[in-house]
Amino acid sequence: MVKPRVLLADDHGLLLEAFTRLLEPEVTVVGRVTDGRALVRAALELRPEVVVTDVSMPELNGLEAGRQIRQALPDTRLIFLTVHEDPELAAEAFRAGASGFVVKSSAASELAQAIRDALAGRRYLTPRVAGGDLRALPAPTSPGSPLDRLSPREREVLQLLAEGRSMKEIGARLGITTRTVAFHKYRLMDKLAVRSTAEIVQIAARHRLV
């Protein structure tokens, strides 16, 4: 019997090793990465059945990476892991295309169950959030998250700015000029009605991007 192929992403190497030991009796772990940009590259290369990723990832957060993966690989299932028992975050994860949402304080068996459910076409929510009832998660509110006003590229620039990267560093990572980074920075600041990098950091932290 061919085991499902799973790609793991977490910025803590010890956790990646622990997840691998936990899951490999049932699945084949085809890759392990430690930042969101590497996650997207690995998913496009390896084309796994399931991606298990932390929400708070450097370079590119798990939610944004998941959106990019789902757009390119609509059949790949996404399982999000986080330390936050946050119904709004869970709701956003499912809107981003998640098949499962598990918190790191959950029983070890929950992650394996979330993967089994995802492969069977079901969605899994940890009982630690909204009692495990997807229907109890908050609906989107108008006007929604301020980040919804940003383009995917602007969200990438926002996260990298919040991580303390210079515009030159961001340009090198994204393959664009410093001038283009500056254009995106001032566009996103205008959309978010902020005036400083410190306010950008506050918004990123509020939305679990850093």
C-alpha cells in the first residue's frame, strides 16, 4: 500500500523531527522546511498529498504560503498548526483553503487524525477551538481584515518589513528592485492608514504574521 506523501513546515527543527517520528508509521514525509518561501518551492517541486505547516513562519507566513500552494496545487490538502487557540485565526485558515487546524498543545493523535480526515475529503478542527465545531467559527465581518485590502505581493512585503528586513534585502528575496519594494511599502501603508514601520510591525503581530 502506498503511503500518503506529506510535506512538513515549521521554523523549529526539533519539532520537525518530532512530527516526522509521530507521522511516519502512517505517511511518508517527503520534505521538511523551515520558512514559508521554502515551503512554497518544496510543495511545487514535490507535489505532496498533504502539507502540514505552522501558521507563524519566517519569510512568508503559513497562511499566505498555503494560499499560494492551493492556487497552484488545488488537490493538495493543507493542515495548519499553531500555538494560538484562536477561533478567528482558525476561521481565516479555513477560508485560506485549510482541511485541518490543530494547536500544538493538542494530543499527538490529533495531527494524524487531521491528516486522515483531509485525505478522506473531510475537514478537522481541534476541540480546543470552538469545541471542534466548524459551524461555531466566526464568520467574516465587514469590512474584514485590513490585510484583505493588500495584494499578495504587498502582504509579502509587509511581513518582511515587520521581520526587520531592509528594502534592499526584501528586493533580493523577492527578485524585485529596491524602488519596487518602496512602491509596495508606501502603497500598503496608504491602504492600512499607517505612517511608520513600527505600526506595520504592530499590524503584522496582531494578525499572527510574526
